Amino acid sequence: MTQPPGFVDPSKPNFVCKLTKALYGLKQAPRAWFTKLSSALVKWGFSMSQADTSMFVYCNNSAMLVVLVYVDDIIVTGSSSLLIEQLISSLNSCFALKDLGPLNFFLGIESMASPMAAGPVLSIADGTRLEDPTLYRSLVGALQYCTITRPDIAYTVNKLCQFMHAPTSTHLQAVKRVLRYLKGSLFYGLSFQPSSSLDLIAYTNADWASCPDDRRSTSGYCIFFGGNLVSWSASKQKVVSRSSTESEYRGLANAAAELTWIQSLLKELFVPLFQPPVLYCDNLSTTYLAANPVLHSRAKHVEIDYHFVRERVLQKTLDVRFFHLKIKLMIS
């Protein structure tokens, strides 16, 4: 290597330096770094992929880790948080590194682990009004088609559909987030497995007054037949609910209506159901309201047609049960 400026030996100005290790910026440096890193990973039990030499896999009886390397940028993922922490600690003991936390940007690509940001809640007043809403409407329409096989984006697409009449730049950014999420999960889909049990089970969930513009609630459900997801929905309620119990009750009614239709369809296909469908709700007051025929002052204003849930429970053609928040399936 040529003697660096400021460190030239006056007595030997034409001499060059012999390096004892690779320096950053030399053409040999990436190879030397990769050799050292891969040697450490192999020493810790990782195997280098034959199909992609930048991928290393560790697998034992209970967990699996995958390491992706691009020069000095490293992605670590796996099924065990404890093993991931141990690997980062081992890397930190051998190399100077900076843990950037959960993956959100890599090689110019924005990675999205969810189709919608946790907050703040989208409002009709957010951002600048788009001069031409054609692109927004076209993209949201395409996303609606995707929800046929992608229930994981149903809630987000429902929210985006509420701004079709006057979309803004903020709403368009939310659409682009969904597109990035879909690009990173192209192989997600519905999987139907054979089952010896033909039980019909539904899960419902609802928020309360989540829309900042009109304070209407959003509810959703997913229905499983024989352990396979066959129907799902996420929609904004038509009226304002005065309590979380009322909001959950309206969501319960929507799921019960869908269950009634599926039961009728199965009956025409000569598929017997040996026990009533089970409808799970995470609001204990709502389950009491569905089972108790006593008139409550806080619920007497709820439309009569919603009380067909209670009627079906009394007829023992529907079983409404409570399930804890920690074990529930997230509708949103």
C-alpha cells in the first residue's frame, strides 16, 4: 500500500507498506470480512446455504435461526427470541456492531411487518387533498380484490375505502404501505386442510368509536369450518354505539347472520352439523346480553333485528362464549 499522506518516511519516500490485515476500502476487504464472519457463524453451529452463500441457517430440535449477510449489513430472524438475543450477543463480543432493532429498511427497501401503522388513526382531514384521486381509487379497488384471499389486509382496506371520495396524500401513503406489505408477503394465502371435525366456529371483535370523523365503530369476524377459515369480514358499523358492549353486540349480530347463511348452505349440501355453531366474543357483558332476555336500560335502544342473536341462543341453535383477550384471534 502506498504510504498515506502525513506518514511518508522522508528517507524512503518511494517505499510501500506491507499490510498485516485488510483495510476498509481495499478490493480484498469484502472477501476477508466475509471469510471471518462466515468462520465465526460456522463455529457457532450455522451451516452455509449451498443455494445462496450469503445465507446461514442454524437448526436444532426446538428452534431455527436464519442469518442473511450483505457485506456488513446483517439480518437475523428465527423462531426463538432467546436464541436471537444470544446470537447478537456473540456477534457483539467478536465484532463492533450496532443493533438497529426490528427490520424496517434494508438495501433501499422499506419492510412492513403489518399492513397498517399502529397510530395515529387515519382521518379525512389528514394530509393534502389529491388533485387527481384516480390512482388512489384504482389502487384501493385492486386491494379490495386481493382481500378475497388475503384476510390479513381486510381491516386496513376497509379503512382506506372510507376516503375514496376525497383522498389525501396521507391516505395515499397508507395505500403504499399496504403494497409494500404485500410485496413482502407474496406467498401468504389460505390453506385448507382435511379435518375429521366439522365444527363451525366464529370469532368476533370490535372497537368502540374508533373513527375520529363520525365516532362509528368497526367490527369484524372470522369463521372456521373444520378448522379452515371460510369467511371473514371487517366493516364500519352503520350507527354510533353508545358503549363498547353495544359495539361488540352489533358485531356479534353480523357474525351470527353469516353463520346462519353458512348453516343453510351446508344443509343444502347435506353436510350435517352435530352441534350448534360456537360464536366467541371477548366482551363478557356482550355474552351476558346475548343470553339474558331481561330488558336492559343501556341496550333497549338497540334495533330489534340485532336481538335475533339472543333468539338463536334461546333456541339453542347458537352458542355464544367468552374468550380471553390473550388467546383471541385478532380480527384487525
